Amino acid sequence: MISSVHGLVLSAVGSTVVIEIGGVGLGVQVTPATALSLRINDEARLLTTLIVREDSLTLYGFPSNDELAVFELLVGVTGVGPKSALGVLAVLSPNEIAQAVADDADAVFRKVSGIGPKTAKLIVLSLAGKLAITAQTPASTRPTGSATVASSVQAALIGLGWSERVAAEAVDETLKTLDAAPDAVPPTVAMVLRLALGRLGPAQNPGHRS
């Protein structure tokens, strides 16, 4: 079992990062927000879990124990593959997932590509009582201007398969919604990316399938 990786970031594109360890580049599947938080030639440490299939060995990486724990719970749900589980974490934070489960709000999970009504209900039933809701804390993503946030999120969406026009429209609409909120806070890359992915919805996302 590979429990973590720590090394130099060689590349970070879409939902895949390559980290060099002992002269070997390991490909790790991550959420788009995690990929955006990493910089080429910087050192990075990710907590990981290895998914073994008959024809593949795939490493999935997470910046926190909470994300890793939720991922492992999700892949244990019938009908949820590792790509769909990663898709859930791309749209929802661990705390938002815990809240949705506590509220029996299975509709929240149907915004993720590859997860239909039956699977969404199974997620709620399977994870009931296994997740703790914690107090919300400010996002740790480095503060950036709206223009920088917009360009970073747009690049991530394009890397995930959406066209430049669709990505730009989703980012623009998301930023307008955030600006209009009564309790508006400075947007972060992780915040805008998560909301933009939720806005685009599963029908338009060609990249996330179980």
C-alpha cells in the first residue's frame, strides 16, 4: 500500500499530477482544485490510496485526511467507482458531504457525473452515521484577485474537457452569483471551481465516469 507521496511536482494538468520520487515520476489522480493548488518544481505531499484493477494500478491523492477518508467510504458504496468518488470531492467538500448525508439530501450527489438517483440514495444510506460535521473554516487557498481566479478555474475546466466558451461562461456566471450574494466573500480558486462544476452538471461533463 502506498499511503503517501512526497516529492517534486513535474506536472499538474486537469485532474492528474506527476510527482517525482527517487527519480521516478508517479502519476496521481486528484481533484481539479488540488491540481490547481500545486506548482511545477515545488515540493508536494499527498495522502494516497492505491486502487487495484485487473488491468490497472491507479494512485489517488488528497491533501487532507478528511478527503482521503471520505473517498475510501465512497468507493465502498455499490455503484460508485473511484472516478465518481473523486468527482464527488471535486464538487463537494468533506463537510458538505457530511451535511448532505445528515440531511438525507441525496439530490446533492446527483450533480456529479456518473451518479444517478439510486446510487445517490445508496451514498446517503451507506455513509449515514460515518461522517462528522465540523465547523466551517476559511478556505486555505491562497488569496488571489478575481481575474486570476477566473483564468485558473477556466484553465482547469478546459483541461477537464469543456470547451473554452462553456468554461468561460460557467466561470463568469459563478462569479456573478458570488458577487450578488448578501454575505459575499473574496472568491478563491477552490470555491469557484467547485461551484462551476456544480453549475455545469453531469450531462455536460465528458470526463468523469465510473
